[in-house]
Amino acid sequence: MLFSETTLPAPLLAAVSAYGYRELTPVQQQVLPLALAGQDLLVSAQTGSGKTAAFGLPMLAGFIGQTPADGAIPKALILTPTRELAQQLATHLSAFAHGSALRVMAVYGGANFRPQRQQLQQGVDVLVATPGRLFDHLSQDYLNLGQLQCLVLDEADRMLDMGFIKDIQRLQKWLPAQRQTMLFSATFPPAVRQLGLEMTQQAQWVEVAPDHSGASIDQQVLLVPKQRKAELLAELVGKHNWQQTLVFVNTKEAATRLGAELMLDGISHAVFHGDCTQGARNRALAGFAAGNVRVLVATDIAARGLDIPALPRVINLELPVEAEDYVHRIGRTGRAGLDGEAFSFVSPQELPQLQRLQQALGVQLAQSTPAGYEATAPLPERYRTGTGAGADNTARRTDKKHPRHAPRAQARFSKTARNGTHRKPQR
Ligand code: AMP
């Protein structure tokens, strides 16, 4: 179905056309007519499926012709788990609202409070917020949600993971009973289902065929000894001249460690995890999107929902524990109809985990061992030299001239990883 065949008002049709959308995605085809009819919805849809336009366009269609807000009295509130998602949603919704006088803004933690407050007070029609910062604003008296016509809960399963569900339930007392509510979630564990039923009235369930297999994503497992994963990554980036590669690891420590490895290999990179400041995250993303950063090393919590246009590939340097995280990780590529590839680097120790993952996903991933990385292959000379951090550093420093052939430290990579298992992973 084409956007031109929908009943969306002309300014919105012009905006989506300027954005380059012609055909509706499956989630848009299902959600748009129901949302336009004012129906409450519980939608099971993956990130990257086009859900922003699915709820955003009908929502804005209802507001066009209404008087723009005079003060912090939004007509719509979109709650989303992370700052990046809040920024992304606000960017897309602002673009859709371009031909109207409606004002869209995002409030999220990690950014100055006062400018957000001032902007809110100047008038906002569509407010995108992360739960924590929303409550900061609500605890002062200028933000009024009493006129809300539409509430959207985005990535509800991730909000559950991040402990926001109680906050959302608490929000009820600020909301008018008469409103449209749409909840979107990739998965519906019992707590999300319960929340959905509490927040909606006679909601219609919409299930957009879950894409657990990542149909447009070529998924492969590369079998590689644990201590040689960084080396293989550097080799592939160099050999194939990869320009944009998103690499997932499980912990902040692993992200920092891999960043150090890539620096020694002379590969431009940035790290992206929960401890990075908002400024650092924005710079990393902007550099990656602009092609100045070839490898973005990220943890799940930071990268959830990221929309990096036309991202060609994702690498799991470490396998995620949860199948759901695997789906979200590889879902950063293969978006909006473009093909992508996803490589998981799996060491012999991780094979049982791979097995569990494949069972949960109901897929069998193609496996191969890159030439020279066979388990039986004798370790290269560089792994046999240097057993301590000091020896390792010395070896590395001398190597800057020939980065790809740099002596690497088996000891450092595996030792730190081993230490890491005693701590709760920090994502
Ligand atoms: P979302 O799931 O809303 O984050 O969208 C994922 C990506 O798909 C974004 O880059 C959107 O700009 C893009 N997109 C959404 N809907 C369409 C469409 N109908 N045609 C082309 N691209 C789209």
C-alpha cells in the first residue's frame, strides 16, 4: 500500500514523501488505520519496523487543525527507554510535523534541565520523554498532562528491563482517563502484557510477523579462539575495507578493552556504553553515521533501538545471553528493506551458549572457521610472547608501524575477561 492511498492529511503526505517514504511497511499497514480510528493498541513489532511513522502519523493527523499548545500542556506523550531513542523519535516526529505549527520536543536525562524546562514552557504539542526525566519535570508544577489525547509507550519490554514499569504505572494519576494509548514492544513478557492491559481500554492486539530469523540479514557464526577475536575483527575490517561496523560486547569493560585493541591496530573507533556521557554518545554516533568512525563498540543497553541508517553489518564479538538481545542487536542492520550481515564470533567455550541461543530462536546459523583461526592452528608467535601486562605493552608499543601484525597479548584479553565474571556485568 502507498502512502498516497491513505487518508492522511496533505501536509503529512508531503512530509513523508519528502522523507523518502512511498510504501507503508507491514507494521504501518496494520497500525495506521486502527490508530487513525482512535483505537487503543497493543502492538508486537520489532525495532526498525517503521513503528515511529505507524503511531506518529495518525497521532499528528489528529492534531492538525488544533490550536498549537500555549505552554507545557502536551497533546501527546511518547515514553521511551533511552536518550538516543528519545532524540531519534523527536527528530522523526518533527520532520513529519514540519508542515504544521505543531511543536515536538524531547526531554531526557543527562542533558541540562533548565533549557528543557524553558522550552517546555514555551509550548509543546508532542512530548517525547524518558521516564526518569519526565518525573523530574512533573515533580515541579509547570508540566500538565491533563490535556493529553494520546499516550505512546515505546519499547515497553526494554522499559521493563530497565526497571521503568512502576514509574509508568505511577504516571496514571497525571493522565486523563479519556485518551488513546498505544503500546509497542518487541516481546510481551507477562509484566508488559499486564502493563498494556492496565494502561489501555478495549485495546486491539496487533502482531506484525515477528522476524526472529532476520530474513534480510545474512547471519553467520565465525568460530575463533577467544583470545583472537579482536585480531580477527581488525583483520576483517582491513581486508574487506569495512567502513561502518557496529560491534557488540556484553560489558563496559569489554567495550573499553576492545577499544584499546582497535586503537593499537590503528582502526578508527568509538565506544558507546551506559557510562559514556551524553556528549560522548552523541559524538560517537555522529562520527559513526558520518563515516569518520569505522567501528562503533557498544553494549546492549546503550544501543537498544539505535537507528543508524543503512548500517551494513553488526558483529557480536561476544554472544548475548538472551535471545531477545541477539534479535535486537542484529536488528540494527537490515532495516527498512535494506540487506545487512551479522557475524557472531564464537569461541569453543561459547558453543553451548550458541546452542541455547539457536534453540530459543529456532534457527540454525551457518558456521565456518576463518582460515588461520582453526582451533588446532598453532598460536601465532605474538600470542606466545609476553605473558604479563607489562610485557604486552612493550610489545605493542613497538608495533605501531605494522599494526595489523602487532604482537597481541593472549594474557591480557583472557585474564581481564576472567576477572569480569566475578562482577555483575555493567552494560
Ligand atoms: P523505526 O522502526 O520507526 O525506527 O524505523 C526504522 C527505519 O525505517 C527508519 O530509518 C525509518 O526512517 C525507516 N522507515 C520507516 N518507515 C518507512 C517507509 N514506509 N519507507 C521507507 N523507510 C521507512
